[in-house]
Amino acid sequence: MNLEVLRPGPLTTVQDLGRPGLAHLGIGRSGAADRGSAQRANTLVGNDAGAALLETTLGRLTLRASAPVLVALTGAGSVLLLDGAEHPRDTVAEVAAGATLAVSAPTWGVRGYLAVRGGIEVPPWQGSRSRDTLAGLGPAPLRAGDSLTLGPEPARPASGPVRVDVPGAASLQALLGPRSDCLGERGLALFWSADWRVGTQADRVGVHLHGPTLPRASAAELASEGTLPGAVQLTPNGPVILLADAPVTGGYPVVAVLTAPALDRAAQLRPGETVRLVPLRGHSLSLR
Amino acid sequence: MTRLMPYGEHGLLVELDDLDAVVALAAGLRADLPPGVLDVVPAARTVLVSWESADADEVAAAVRALVDSPSPVAVVGREHHLDVRYDGADLREVARLTCLPIPEIIELHTTATWTVAFTGFAPGFGYLVGGDTRLQVPRRAGPRASVPAGAVGLAGEFSGIYPRASPGGWQLIGTCPTPLWRPDAEVPALLAPGDTVRFRAVP
């Protein structure tokens, strides 16, 4: 059984939940940028949540299945087209032998997750099948003519449709970051109240935001320190939200860190979209 | 003074007084990872500890215990002798910043025994310490969009070699032909923390 890639779309990569534990070697976790959607797609077809699946970027992926298979599409506002017939997101679809399945260009969001029952079987690198687009590690992005094989049939059955609301304007919850003191009181108030606009520079590494210039309390250069996806760095050109393929260290102050659901939402931000950052009061962490 | 700061819901950033404290804490944590902790990332003055599911207070307690009584963890590494062609684009600028003639910069760089304090930034990159303090120069005012693979640089107390072409802000003094990163090798990174490096000038 294989899936033949007819059209790869702008960028389709194999992803799973990444390769944590290697950051001290300079290797980031990578993995699905919208982890919630990826896990949901896998659960729908009965895979383990961390099975390898396809992450599409602005859709337009077309595959042909050589044998019958169950699939599910989640994430950005695309539809599944089975031999041209529309099928909704967030529910299992049965693909017939020889049928084409396509992911349409989404009407909102960026990244779609196509899970296939059994998972995508490609050689893993350091324990994960995720493509790290910054470091160039893991399976190569899909090209026309590629043939994808599937893993063994999982034990769990496929599950019923999930209701997922179309997200409204992005309101991203975040905790204060370790370097929020680089912004004075005024700067911080502006950071939380501004209507940020997503710039054209947006990829798996990070999303650049444009908006007001934030008055800084300190202009001191910062030594590089560890970073995590979801961190909001303050660069000279404005805030940058780090996504799955961000470098593991950075020299810009991190003024906020998104919650996991907010990071999933950030992975669906399109250039031109408006974003608000919303402070979340930290849970108690007894610190000195 | 040691400071512990939350880094989102899945991280803790520890700020320490000096590089020795960083190396000791990172080694202590790696030797006995607190339950749930996945990554320990040392940098010049910090250690970032992160997890997917862990008790943040438990992690903080483990960090504090190590900071209060660091256990000596000896890291013994391999010795590397690496060739360098001292043809870097910033050699003249480094000469200007240090007030040293270029031959002396090369002399200082090649006579030091450098130690890999920690790795990170990019796969295969090692932060080297132990050079003469006269070689300490600031990073460039603006980073280059692309530093060539193998470029040898200086920044602050560190020297380092870029494993592959990438953006970079260090002062470039030469080129090293030895591959630092081979993803398909059993051990992809040439340099590991605790390894020592001696540089050898080649024409």
C-alpha cells in the first residue's frame, strides 16, 4: 500500500510530535507546528497521538492511494477532496483504492494535518520523523513522484467526528517571559494592548508581528540563552513568536511565552491577520 | 546571585553568576534529570530547563538543591587538533579592536587549549572557552545574513566554528575544513562538552 504524491503543494512535510531531549546539542524539538490539530487528526484515524502524518502549508496537496485507507484532515480551513468530491475536516474519510485525495487551499489558517491510518512510514532521524526546516534534518519535504508507505494497522479503531469551531480573531494567552523587565511599565502595557499585525515573514521558525514601537526600559544587549517554541522575542523589528523550528538559543529578550493552545493558534496565523496578546496570570511557582 | 524565572508553562530559566556555575548546574542536572524534564540547555550565564509534563515546583527545588551544593562532575572529553586557514573577513577588524597585529592574533588563537564549555545554537556548534583574554572582542554590530560553513569566529569570551552556512554575528578570523556535523554518522557532532581543541594554522 502506498500514497503517491501527485502535487506536493507549497510545502508539505512529514511531522510527528518531534524529537525533544536534544536541545543541548543544538537540535530543536521540531514536530507539528499546531500540535493540537496533529494529535486530533491521528486520534480520529485510530493512530497514536504522536504518529507521523503530513503537515500541509496552504494546502494544494494531491495524493493517490494504491489501496483503501482511512484518513482525516484537521487544522486550517481546507476541505478534503476525494476524487473531486468534498469531504469535511475533523472527521474520518474512507479513501478507495486508486482514488485521489486532495487538500484544498484553506480559506483561513495556514497548516493542515492529514493523518493516514497506520501513520507515514519514512526512516526516522534521531527518534523522530519530523522535518526540521531550519536545520534541514529529518525526511525531505514532499515532491511530486514520491511514494509514501504506511505503518502497521493500529489496535485502536477510528473515532467519531469532532466539532471544532472556526477560530475568530487571534487572542493569544501568554505568561510574562523572563526578560519582560526590558520593557518599562508603559512598554508592557502597550505590548498587551496593541493590535499586532502578522507580517509577511512567517514560517515554521517564527511569525513576525508589526505594530507600535515599544518603549524599552533597557537597551542592553543580551547574551544568548535557551529558547522554547511559544517564546515571544523582542527584536529591533518588533515581536517575533517562535514556532516549532526556532533555534534552541537566541539573543533577543523574551518578554512573554504563549500557552500551548495559544501556540497552536499562532501556527495558523496568516500574513495581514490581527493578533492580540493577552496576559495569563502565572500559576504559583515558588521562586527566589 | 542565582535567579530562577518561569519560562512559560513548561520551562524554567536559571540565571547564574558565571560560566563555571552554568557548567556545574547543567552537568548536575544531566547526571540526574528531575522527573519529566526533557531538555537542559546551558548558555553563557543561564541554564534553561524544559519539560512537557512535570511539576514546576519540584524542578525548581531540584535546581536550588544543586545550586546550593554543587556536586563535582568531571567531564573528560576528547582532544581535537583542527586546521585553520586564517583568512577571515574580520581579521583586520579584530586587529583594530584588540590593538594586536594579525600574526599575534593567530599566535594567541593557536597556542591556547580551548575547551568546549557547551554546545547549542545550531547542530554541531561548540562554544569554546580558554582563550587569552586579549582575544575577547564584541560581536559585530549587525549579523551577516550568511556566514560560510567552517568559518572560525570570536565573540566575547568564546571562539567557535560554524558547522554550516547560517546567519551569524561573530567576528570571523578563519576557515576550518573539518566537518563538525555529519547527520548520518553514528555520533553526528564532532564536538562534545568537555572536549579540548587546539588550532593549527595552515596556509
